[in-house]
Amino acid sequence: MQIGRSRQEGAGRQHVLSEKNNIRLVNIICYAPKVLVTLKTEMNRAGKTRLAKWYMHFEDEEKQKLIEEVHALVTVRDAKHTNFVEFRNYKIVYRRYAGLYFCLCVDITDNSLAYLEAIHNFVEVLNEYFHNVCELDLVFNFYKVYTVVDEMFLAGEIRETSQSKVLKQLLTLQTYD
């Protein structure tokens, strides 16, 4: 899905919603109920975490182990496979945008298609909010991405599905800055 072009082509900006293949990875991992939401960017498959939000307490070693396991599980899957995979007692629902993987870890009994749509909805809100979002927007404006996550997810559950309501609230919050 190609939504738009990068604002600074040639300056290292990769548009999130383009179809170019690169070796970057973004995971949004959400264990439902109330386990974790993580946004992660990786360069050269090194597994470097950019943003992380956890809804349950985990030791740092356990957090890193979870991120590595999800990364290893999702990135090796072929595009012809489904976007759902079992992980421990959960299910990972993921979607790839331009080499970026957005993943939600949900309860095994939850509706996978609803969470797949939530991922797409989240990326579309980011794209609208940042006006053609790219990976650098996610890295350098991480506090805004946290705000988007907080507007769309509450305690690891889907809070709001209306893009217009989320964007209106984000613009209202932006006026207070």
C-alpha cells in the first residue's frame, strides 16, 4: 500500500506505508489483557528497541527476551503465510508495512481480524497525524507516538476505533503544547 512519498527523499527517510523492502522492523506488541504494548525499530536486524510501553511488570531481561522471541518468530515468516501465529499462550497478529512489522500479541481466543484491523487503523492514524509518516517520525517523535497509542489503546485493549475522533483529540492535545 503506497500512501505517499517521503518528505525528504534521499535524506534517509523511509515512508512507512510504501512497498519498498528494507531491513527495518517496527513491532507493536500488545498482550491482551493488560500485558504489553511495544513499539520497536530495528536496523540491520540488530533488534534495537526504540519505543516500549508495558502494561504489566516484567523484569528487563524478560522484556528483552520477549522482544527477541517475537522478532525471531515474525520476521522469518513468508508473505504467503497468515498474519497470525501462536506464541506461548497467546497469538501474535502482525502486519508488515515497507519492512516494518506492527505486531499485536493477543489472547488466543480473541478475534484476530479485529486486531489486524486495529493495526491498520493505527498506521493510518499515524500516517494522517504525521502527514505521510516515515520511520524517522516514529523515532524522533516517540512522545507523540506514545500519545497515539494511549488514545487508541487503554490497558492493552482497543479503546477507540474512530480515526476522526483520535485525530481530533490529538490535535486538541497539540494545542496545549
